[in-house]
Amino acid sequence: MYHSIVLVKQVPDTANITGNVMQDDGTVNRAKLPAVFNPEDRVALEMALRVKDQFGGKITAITMGPPRASDMLRECLYMGADQAILVSDRKFAGADTLATSYVLSEAVKKIGGFDFIFGGRQAIDGDTAQVGPQTSEKLHLPQITYLEEILSIEGRTVTARRKIEGGYEVVRCTLPVLVTVIKDAVEPRPFSARRVMSHKGAKSLLEIEKMAEGNSLLYVDQLVHEFESRGLFIKTLTMDDLKLDPERCGVAGSPTKVFKVESVVLSGGGREMVEPTKTGLGKLIDKLMDDHILG
Amino acid sequence: MGTMTSDVWVFIEQRSGKPADVSFELLCKGRKLAHAMGGSLKAVVLGDQMDGVVTETFRFGADEALVIEHPALKQYRTMPYGRILSDLIRIHSPRIVLFGATIIGRDLAPRVASATRSGLTADCTDLQIADVAYLRKEYKNLLLQIRPAFGGNIVATIITPENPVQMATVREGVMEMHPLDGAVAGRVTKIPYVPDPEDELVTIIEQHREENRVNLKAAPIIVAGGYGLGSKGNFKLVYDLAHALGGEVAGSRAAVDAGFVPPERQVGQTGVTVRPKLYIAVGISGAIQHRAGMQESNKIIAINTDPDAPIFGISHYGIVGDATEVVPRFIEVFRNKLK
């Protein structure tokens, strides 16, 4: 029986970025972008599910993000997570990886009693791969990054293969451990139709409040209790819930600042168009041969 | 933290005792940064019996090497390396610490940044020292950390204005690497290794490494394909052309993600940075993400159906046309010329 915490992130779909999503301060207006489940975090959740399938236990998915990240948390429940927690507060906005890892590590401490923390190697919006190791350091845990495969779990020891430059290494580690997985580690399972039916009604506190708004017959506390008892409550943890130091959260807790942002200007000039004909290509190849680049 | 210095540190990465090129590239860049601030350049060397590597760091510009040697440090492991480096940074408070954006660097740097509560910017493509005005305050000699961001659509300059230590990881092959002229010697400062029980939480059981399975960085001719080729079948054209020209095959991130070409052949911000004599981009639109990895190539030829593709903006020769027609024709014409 192992308890796995899975760190997940809802990310803007970086394949669909246009100019107007960038704000003047250099940050990104995420509200203007389609949001998706970070691909490698989905792989991390699958890895946790396989540990649970084999050894039993439970899975807690957590994310730090805006309220709409509940959509992704519901997807975690559809895949098989036992509970989902939204760590959310306006004061978390603008966090860099250091501030994010502080908040996540405190949320993990609050959840407690875990054997594994799984996360994707990196998120497609920043590609930094920093939050995993930074969270691990703050929890004084060992880490296995770039994990390709868990080879065995025996008692309090995990043996795993991880990627290294030009190859791989097999490492053995004492639990608890934080693991980040690479994209090809395992194929994430599709949503279970049964779980979609049973969990599509899962709601966060904010969503329950919205439900109660304008309906005098509904009381938030009562609804929360009802959702909780049916395993459909997406718990929200705020800065106050976690008793966090505001100086270490969000913009205030982020040492790195975006100083400026530029759209890339192409150098242009010097370009010569070549006709895609035999004559055109022949001239180009002659030139490259004369310059000793080809031949 | 001690008092603020103007020193630049470079973490010297070694794999089984063999130093990584990126560490020397960073020493060359680090020397310029240190001079701009009036500080000195220090190489931080962890490993076992590292004399040869230490001498090399002086050849690439280090004024001093901080050396921690012990059999327990022979192979890189997160826990001891992270702990030792964090302790050294707390004691000496360097102004800048640079790491290669390799698997080791990306495992280690965030751990150290977290322990020392420093700012860290990943995957920089350029670093500069400048005086900066930010939020109505003036800062002297800040490190400008320049990196493509958001799928490569923009270039962001990141600063760490209020922190004593500024950290960055830098991609391999981005910075130029050239040794100093003549014999150079630096100061060697040996620091004893004090074991800690946490060091042994993770043990390495076995390691397999194939050196230079694909060596794009050394290839004089590279033919790269993109998502625009449409299918793995069409991507074979890239292999055909590379074979005909005696070049290596590469791909854009989109082509790698689509499974057209294996990840070790990816050129760009999250892949390899190359500067060959000739780079032929086939069906690559040319997001900055990709351009960051190849725009220093001596000659660039772009083949694309879309005349407005950004790749044409940085090419020396542009060919508008369908790769399935242009590439076989190119091969045919080239083969005839060789006869």
C-alpha cells in the first residue's frame, strides 16, 4: 500500500499562442489561451496509477493554479485519482518556480503521509523542469528525475531506470522520494467511462459557491458536506489554510522577474530565392560546390 | 550569505571523469561576465581525481578552481552534489552561478537554487551584464538572462534584481568555446568532502552510456525535417537527402513529437544547438524555438511550400515548393554533378 501524491499543472496550449496574450508586464494572460493537462503530468499520474494497481494504496492529485484548474483535476479523477486538491489563491499569481515549489511543498506537508511524489519532468509552458527538484529540496527528499521506468518496489526501496546523457542509469532509493517522469515512460490510460459518470459532478469550493449563489435554498456548508460525503469535493487550499509566508508566495516570493519581452525580428536580407527547377537547383548546387560546402 | 561579490562560478560537469563541453563553453562566457563586473571566474569541480579537468578549466579562463574530490563523488548524484554546492554558495556568495542545461544541470541547479533561495532561469541562449532600471530602481551590473519563451514565439529577458545570487542554466553549444593563448595557471583551492547520511539515499546500481551515438554538433552538413513533411513516410526524403550529401539527419521539435525522427536528433531550444557548414531545413516553418538551435549555421537552405514561412527570413537560399518534388530533384541534380 503506497500513497502517491501527483503534482499536476494546467498549462496554456503553447502550440496556439498569438501576440495578444502577452501582457505589458511580460507575463502571459492565461485566460486567453486554451488550457490543457500538461502532457508529462498525465504520464506521472499514470505511473502513480500503476503503482496503485500493483500494490494498492491511494492517489492524491494536487495543483497550484487558478480556479479553472478544477477542469484538469476532474480529469485526474476520471483517470483514477482518489482525491484532487486545488491549491489556489490570488496571492499565488505571478509565481516563478521558487515560489511555486514553496507553496506546493507546504501543501504536500499538509497532506502528509505519502510514499511517492510524482510529477512530469517539465511543463510545456516554461520547459524549466525546476519545480520538481525544488519541491523535493524543500521537503528534504531524495529525487529521481528523468525517470523512464520503475523496475521494482520492495518495502521501502524503489529501483528505477532514469535517463542520463547518452544512456541510462539504474538507481535505488529509499522511500519517500520525489520522481519526475519523461514523456515516453508510460502511456497514460484513457478516462474510465464509469469514473467519468461517477465524478463529472465533482466540484471545488468556488464552484459550489457559484451553485449556491442566487438560490436561497442552498447552503454552501451543507453542499460541501454533501459533496464530501460522496467523494466529489475538490478541496481548495488557500494561503491562509496553509499558513504561508506571503513574502514567499506569488510575485513577492519570486526572485526572477521578466524584464522585457520581444517578438523575434527576423534578420531577413541576404536571402536569395531559388527556383525549384532542375536549372535553379543546378545553379545553387554549383555555387555550394564552388564554396566547398558540397561535394 | 556573506557579503556580495562580483564572482562568477561555473559548475564543471563531468560524466565518469570526462568533462562536458558545455562547462568550458560556460567558462568562456563566464570570463567575459566576470570581467564586465570586475570579479573573478571560478570553476567548481566535484568528482574523484580531477587534476586533469582542473588544469583544463584554467585553459578556458578560470582564475581559480574550487575542488572537492572523493570516491563518493566519482559519479554525479543529486544529494551530495546539491548539498556541497549549496553550502559553498552560502559561504562564498558568488554573484552568478552557471550550469549546463543538461540532464545533470537541470537536476542539480533547481535543487541548489531552492536551498539557497536564489533565482534560476532555465535554458538561456544568451547572458549579458548591464545596468538596469526596473520598477523605478537602478541596479548595477545585473545579469540579463535571455531565453526563448512560450513555444519560442518570444524572447524574454529575465533578471534577478533583489537576490545576491543569480543562477542560470545554458544550453550546450550556444556559447562559443575557445581556450586562452599560452600557458595559463590558476589557483587551486581544495575543499574536504564531509560525508552526510543523506548522500546515500540514492545509490547508482549501473550505468550505460553510448558516447556520441548521434553527433549533430560535429556534422558539417545537416538536413533537418519538420512537421510540414506530413508523415513519417515523407520524412524518409530527409534521410535520402542527408545520405546523398553525406550529412546528418535532424528534426524540429514538432517532427520529434510526431514521431518522424528520434529525440536525440532534435535541433532547437529543447534539443541540440548546431552550427554546421550547411543546414537544409525541409518543411520546417521556423519557430524561434527551432531557429535558436540553427541560426548560426554558415549557410542555410529552406525548402517550404509556404512562401511566408519564418524560416525564409533567416535562410541564405529559399526554395518555395513541395518537398516531395524538390528533394528528389535536388538529389538527382546533385548526383549528376558528381558524375
